[in-house]
Amino acid sequence: MKSWEGGPTAYAGPTSPVRPGRTELGALATAPGPVSLWLDVLDVTIRTCHEHGRSDLVAWLWQRRAQLLDPHLRVLVVGAAKQGKSQLINALINAPVCVTGDDRGTAVPTVVRHTAEPTAHLIRRAAPGTEWTSDAAGPQDRIPLALDRLADALTETLAGQPPGSIDRMHADVGVPRSLLAGGLQLIDTPPLPGLPAAVPAALERVRSLVTDGRADVVLFACEAGRELADAEIALLADLAVTFPSLVVAFTKTDYSAHWRRDVETNRMRLVQAGVPATVVPVSAALRARAAQTGDGTLNGESGFPQLIQLMQNLVAAKPDRLARATVGMLGRIVTDQLATPLRENLEAQRAETASSDAVTRLHETQRRMDELRKCTTRWQSRLADEVGDLMSDIEHDLRERTRAVIARSDEVFTESDPLRVWDDFEPWLREALLETAQTSLGWLGERAAWLARSVAAEFPPELGDVLPSWVPGVEDLPDRVTGLDSPPVEKFTISQKLFTGLRGSYGGVLMFGLATSLAGMSLINPISISGGALFGGKSIREEGKSLLKRRQAAARAAVQRHVDEIYIGLAKDAKDSVRRVQRALRDHFTSVTEDLQEAIVDSLRTAKAAAEQEVSAREARARRVEQELIRLGGLQKQSLALLQAPA
Ligand SMILES: Nc1nc2c(ncn2[C@@H]2O[C@H](COP(=O)(O)OP(=O)(O)OP(=O)(O)O)[C@@H](O)[C@H]2O)c(=O)[nH]1
Ligand SMILES: [Mg+2]
């Protein structure tokens, strides 16, 4: 091809015909060698997206598939305003087909392609997203533009269009150029909004441009005299994810004295940002002058021969290397997008394992089982402790009460003669002992009921009322309180009194008789008889007192023995009762525990089965997800292999 071709009708060289069969998808799909390889990977990727229900990705990949099978290489020229985009295209084909100038810019995308005869139309598409092709609209929506004053004609025609319709318009320019005849199509675009200051709007716009413009290659234009802005680097980094061939053209090199230094700085920045782009410095002004003067050296200095070579290489690379690399990138992105929700799903499943209903129920049931075990130990200890306390308390109570009865009896028999008071004392004693027995055993009943409640309190409250329906009592005790016969008492009979009186008076008579005999009186005289009577009376009184004391002591001893016997009997009855209560409560609470244990074991079995079922279902789900992730990993590997395949 010539380095330049002047004017839209100046093309004289042979056009490169479109290779036969390359436009037909079927022909390419079945083509042997590398084509079928990347196409196979792409088709598997599309199928996988379909299986994952990602219709958005399917549509996107179908569009890229059709595009890759299209032999044309569509180069989308983008960038900030006034960076020389339109001039670059004009200079590439040496024809003023794109609107340029400081006073007016590009208003609608302009597709510049090869035609045998120059043509220019403004095309009104059915919808903004409709493909920018020459046949994107019917004849009534194809507005012819004057070829000799194309830029003015386009500007004027656009000015006459209803507001809001510009979004659905693009210009379609056909020129006979050998460069374009190879299948290259150049697309000029309006400036990206927000650049070079901010990236979001530009990013959104460039994404819709590459989709609607069916771009194969993106050429980003930037003036050579400045550094790429951060927003521009970010935008290029985003494009580099889906476009294996990014070209950054530094324009207007004639305008900047230090363009080489600036271009190197920008190249370094791109490398540092990880943007694999081919950097081409160009000057449209030098190219135009070279075309006018026919100066080959100047044309070389303009940088356009390198750019043309690059474009031709890309056209040649499209069916194989470029398509492979594109499919590799698409495969990597798509498999990542498909794998992300699967990985999240896997994570969520793992998180669910700890918090699932069945597992929570299982843990809760195990906790209840542990609680029941602890509770069993607690209530058994509580029962044993309380029974021990009750035994000692009841014995002590009985002992105290019977001691009080004995003390009262002692008082009675210290002051009174058992002979006289026994008939009144004996009923009192029986009554007092009966009352003691009733009070102590009644208290024992209350303590037994309290004991039952205190053992029941050791069970967790959520189990409800575990008290026995019966009240542990102390019924059917033998009647231990019996009557007490009068103890055998020594009575002071008349003959004993007479004998004691005579024995006492004998001494008195003798003593006084001997004393009075000294006075010459006989041994038996009135004085000695009086003395004898005195001594006899005293002996009778002393003997009477001594007999009373012996009776009282005998009565006290008899009462004490009697009360002790009753105490021993009552204490035995009380202890037996406590043991009976203990056995009854132990049996009751053991049966309550067994019932609870049975119920918990049942629910433990059910919860375990449910948890196991859930775990195995989850594991099966996780296995499926993992297998799918492995499959996606394999697909991604194939895609990466396409990226790394030698050119
Ligand atoms: N000196 C010099 N000026 C240039 C060169 N390329 C473009 N220009 C000038 O830069 C200005 C803008 O050029 P355009 O090609 O319209 O820039 P653009 O990026 O298409 O502008 P918009 O369409 O508004 O985004 C015009 O005045 C051009 O003449 C160049 O290589 N050298
Ligand atoms: Mg422009």
C-alpha cells in the first residue's frame, strides 16, 4: 500500500477483497486449525453461561462471537475532547471524512470503511443500541451527505434533526482506500464526557461505545504534550480487561517540543498501571504536509507508517491471534463472573453449617441432655442432704419435747407425793406425750413436703411442674403413747409407825430415866415417859419424810423410763417415716428423670437424623458447586491457554 492517498477519490491501488467465506459464521465455525480452537472454547463458554442462567453474558458473548467471525477489524477511536481523534482518522486515510476543528467537534460516531465509490450518509438507527452498520436503517433513514463538503454537510444535517434523535445517529462514510479494503473500519467518536478530570461518566460512555460500535480494537488518543491523566489511565486499565489490543496514540507530536520525553513518561505510567497498550506517537499535521509535498521522510516522521503497519497487523491478526486473545480474555472474565456467586454460595453454605436450624436443634437437645445429667446429680445430692438434716432435726425435736415433759414431771414429783397426785398426773403425762408425738410428726410431714419441693426446684424450670401428685406424709404410725402404771410405793402403815415410835421413845425414856434417877427418881417417871414420847414422835416424823422422798424418786425414775421408751419408739417411727419419704421421692424423681431422658434421647435421635440429612444434602450441594467450580477452572485454563498461545 502507498504511504498516503490524496482525497476521497484518489484511490488507485487494488482493493483487498474480503476473503471468501469469512463473513459466513458457519464457514468460520467449521474452519480447521486454531479458528476452531478458540471458537470451541467460546462456544463452551457461551453454553456454560447459558447453563448458569446468565442470559446477559450469553447475549454479550454471542455479539462478540459474531464480531470475531466478522473479517472486518473495527477500530474505535476514543479520547477526551480536542485530542486530534478525527484528524488522526483523516490523516490515516488522507481524506477529510471526519469533522475536525477547534470550533466544532465530532457530534455523532462516524464509521469510515472501504467502498469502491465514495459514499456518505447520516444514518438514523431504530434504537440507540442498534449496530452501527451501513444497513442499520431503511432508505428513509439514510440521509445522503455531500461528499465534497462532508464536514459542513454533516454539521448542517445534524443541526436540522429533532432534538434527542442524535443518540440514534451515526455517519457512515465509504472511501476507496487500500488500507480500508483489507477490512479495517475506523470509527470516530464524540469526546468522552468528564475526561481527563473524572472517569465514571467516561467509563460508562466508552463501554456503551465499544458495545454499540462492535469494536475489535480501541485506539485511545491523547495529545503528546501532556501526561495521561489518572482518569485516562483508569479508563485504559478497564478497557485492557476486555481488549487484548489497545492502542494509545499520542497525537500532535509536531506541536510539542518534548513529545518524546512525554511519550516515554506516559509509556512508563501505562506499564506501571499494568495496561498493555501499543504506544504510537503521531502527527496529523506532518502527515498532511508530507501528503501535499510528497515528502516520504516527513511522512515517516509523522508516525503514521507505523500506525498503518500496526493496523494492518491487527487486521491480519484478527481471525487468529486477536480472536484467540479476545476469547482468552472473555473466557477469563466470564468464568470469574460465573465462579464468584458459586464461591459465595459455598461460603454461605459453610456459614450455614454452624447456624442451620437442624444443627441448632441438635445442639439445643445436647445441651438439654447435659443439663439433665447435671440436674440428676444435683437432685440426688439435695435429697440425701435434706434427708440427713431431717433425720437429725426430728430426733433433736423429739428429744427436746420429751425432755420438757420429763422436766415438768420432775417438778411435780419434787413438790408432791406421788401417792396423792398420781391419779391426776398420769392422764396429764399421757396427754403431754401424745401432743409431743403429734406435734413432732406433724412438723415432720411439713418438712417432708418442703423437702419434695426443694428437690423439685433442682430441675430446670422449663420442664414445668415435676412435683409428685401425692404429698409425702407420715401416716399409719403405731400408737406409741401408752399409759403408765403407778410405781410401787412404800406406804407408812400404822404398825410401822407404832414400831418406829416405840423404837424412838425407848431411847428417850432411857436417857431421861437415867438422868432423873440421879435425882432419886425411878427410871420410869413422868419426865422419862415425856422424853420417850418426844423422841418417839420425832422418829415417826423422820421416817415419814424419808419414805416420801423415796416414793418421789421412784416416781421420777418410773416417768423417766416411761418417757424414754416412748421417745425411742417415736424416734424410730420418725426415722422410718423419713426413710419412706426418701424412698418415695427418690423413686418419683428417678422416674421423672427417666421420662425426661427418654424424651430427650428421642428428640436427640430426631435432631441428629435431621442434622445428618441436612449436612449430607449440603455436602451434596457443595460437591456439585465444587465440581462446577472445577469445571469453570478448567474452562478458564483453556481460556488462559489461548491468551498464552504463541502468535
Ligand atoms: N498541530 C497539530 N494540530 C492538530 C493535530 N491533530 C489535530 N490537531 C488540531 O487539534 C484540534 C482538534 O482536532 P480534532 O481532530 O477535531 O480533535 P478531536 O479529538 O476529534 O476533537 P473532538 O471531536 O471535539 O473530540 C484541531 O484544531 C486540529 O487541527 C496535529 O497532529 N498537529
Ligand atoms: Mg473529533
